Amino acid sequence: MALSRFRYRSPFCMNILSGIVVAFTSGIYLCLVLLGAGGGQEDSLALSTRLLAITNSIWVLSSALGSVVLHTIGPGPCAAIGVSGYILYVGGLWYFGKTDVTTFPYIAAVIFGICAGLNFVANGYIMLCYPQEKEKGSFITVNSGLMAMGSVIGGIIPLLIDRNVDSEGGVPESVYIAFIVIMFCTMICACFLQPPNKITRDDGTKVADIKYRGLYVELKENIKSFKDRRFLMLIPCYFVSETYLVFLGSTNVWRNNLRTRCLSSFIAVVLQIPFSVGLQQILDWPGWKRKKRALLGLAYVAVPLWAAWIWEIIRVKDWDRANPPTPMDWTDDGFAADFVLFILNWVSSTLWQYLVLYYLGTMTNDPYTSSHYGGGFRSGLAAGEAFFFGIDSLEIPFIREAGTIFALYAFGTLIFAYLGFYEVQDTMYFKEEHVVVPLEVMNKMRPDVVLDGEDPGIEPIEVLKKD
């Protein structure tokens, strides 16, 4: 008899819990970026951009090596340490808004960069390692959808506070207080995340067989994973994954007043959720081979993505960053077109990350490799975001920034297409160590195996009997 998926130690519940942790850390971080690169105060925009560049530069290293920490202390403590960095970062922005002193924000940005990588390594590990192959699209969608819900909740707070304020001022103190309280509660939730050898699938099998291997072995295996040809081919796709945040954050604060920024960000994140469900249906459609699902998923994301960035290039070609216009309000003429483009760009660019995770998920089920791939993806993502925050702080013309980002997305699309046609395999079961094959797959692919016995051709599978 199948176990309930709503058990605490089930893959489904671990993914939900991990999604909640990311929702109220990264989701709120995204909200702050879209409000104006970390705060929205007119006199703090340059500082906020520099802080984010510092944070993401350090995030590159902490993400790349985060799996070493994860396998040493476990996903729960790893994620909890990650959340603490977000709390410190938001506190730094609040402190600067009150005092105009920059020392603490810079220190907070450095610590945040170290911690944020740990949070995302734990999250990516759960998304890639805990689901069965047939569930990977849904695990990515649910987890990322929860992060979007965190941004929605984070966006509601300033929207309600500033709905009747048409100025271009900064984020109120009450918003920072609310965010910090939410994050403290999230840090407690993170402590309940469990490693895969303590998680049981609904059919009674363990998710994976892992053991502590020592710091040196973890570090060596981490570096070894980064030599995988397919993983290396995807680096441009990682690099461009969150560059849209830099561009949309800067153009949003340059173009719109605070309540308009709040509205655009809020609606865009809300609409991301149903469109992500559409992508999930494609990626997990049971009647299609995985190759077909990967390529159709790419088309679902790439077509609106290309349209959005071509439109952006046309829109900003005459914008002069040195001469910002009077901030636009949602009641002004011209807002509707900007609003539609913002949503189109946000949704399609966000779904790009879903594709990256899905393609990585097709490459491995191994828990160790999954953590290395997840950390490597976040490292590349942070490198791209840090680079664009850096050049954005130089106030290069918007059209150059948009053109560069579009070129990276176009190149990444070609890489995805190549991998989809030539590298994606229907299954990785029976090809990797440390992976416990689900009973359903065992029955389908190895009908000669007796479930409760031992077959000389495979390792025995541990089955947990329900009392």
C-alpha cells in the first residue's frame, strides 16, 4: 500500500518546505530589486547596485563550493545559514535608509553573498535529487512557484502601503521590519529540511543512499563534476539567467514612480505562476519522450522571450540615462504598453531558469552530482548578475545592456536546442551510483526482478513496510 505524500519525510513535503524557505528569502530579495535595485531610494540607487554587484561576486564562489558544506552539515543547517544572510542584508538596507552610513551595508553584502549560495545549493539539491524522473518538471514548478508567491506576498506589503503615494521615494521602514520578521520565521522552517537518505518515497523506497565522505572527498568530487561536458556547455545559459533582474530593476526605477513599480512587479509575479504550470505540463507530459518534452518546453519559453527582448531594444533605443523623465504613474498615457512588456519580459525570462533546472535534471539523479550541478548553476547565475550589476552601475546606455542580454539569450537558446536534440536521454536510472530506483520503474524496466528478493544483476532495494 502506497504511503501518503503529505508525510513530513516525503519528497513532496521536503520540496514544499524548501520552496517556502526560498519564497521568503529570494522571493523578497527579488521584490526589493524590482522596487529599485534594493530599496528604491533615489539617493541610494548607485549604492544598492554596488552592493548587489559585491553580493553576487561572492555568491559565485559560495554557490560553486556550497555542496561541500551541504554534504557536511546537511540541507537543513545549510539553508538556515543561508537565510541568516538575507536577514542581515535587508537590515543593512534599512540601516542605510535611516543613517546614510554605508559601512554596515557593505559588510552585510559580503556576508549575504557567502550565505545566499548555501541557501540556493540546498534548494537546487532538493529540486533535482528528491523527485522521480517523471516528477522533475512539477517539483521545479512547485518550488519556483512558491518563490513567486513569496515575491507576491513581499510585493503586496509595499503596494498596500504606497497605493496612495505617487512620489518616487524609497521603501518605508515598516516594509523592512515586515520582511525581517518573515525571514526570521523562515530560518526556523529551514532547520526541518532532511537529507535524502532520511526521505521515503510513496512506494516505500528511500530517495538515495548517501554517506558523509569527508571534506577533501567532497571538494574533489565537486571540482570533478564541473568537468562534465554537458554541464560546461550550459554555462552561457546559467550566466544570463537573472540578468533580466538588473535591466528591469534599473529601467523600472528610471521610468516609474514607486507605486507603479510595486504594481508592475506584483502583477508580473502573479502571472508567472499560471504560465509556469503550462510549462510544467509540457515537461512532465507522460505520453512524450523526454527529448520531445525538452524541445517543446524550450519553444514555449524562447518564442515570447525573444519577442520581449526585441521589443525592449526598440523601446529603449532613444532613452538617455542621464536625463530621466518625470516618473510615470499607472494613470498616465503610455503605461499600458510598458506594463504589458514588463510582464512579458518578466514571465518568459523567469521561466528560462525552470528550463535550466529541467535540463540539469535530465543529466543526473545522483544526489552528490545533483548538488554540484545545482551549486554550479547558481554560481554561473550569480556571475552573470554580478557582471551586469557592475556594468549597470557605470550607467551604460539601456540599448547596449538590452542588446547584450538578448544576444546571450539567443546563444543560450541554440545550446538548449543542441542538448535537446543530441544529449537528453529518456532515463538515467541504472546508470549512476547512490540512486535508489523507484519500484514503478523497476517493474517497468526490469520485470525479472523480484521486489522483496535479491537479483544477482542489481543491488537489492530497501523497501519500507507500513506497520
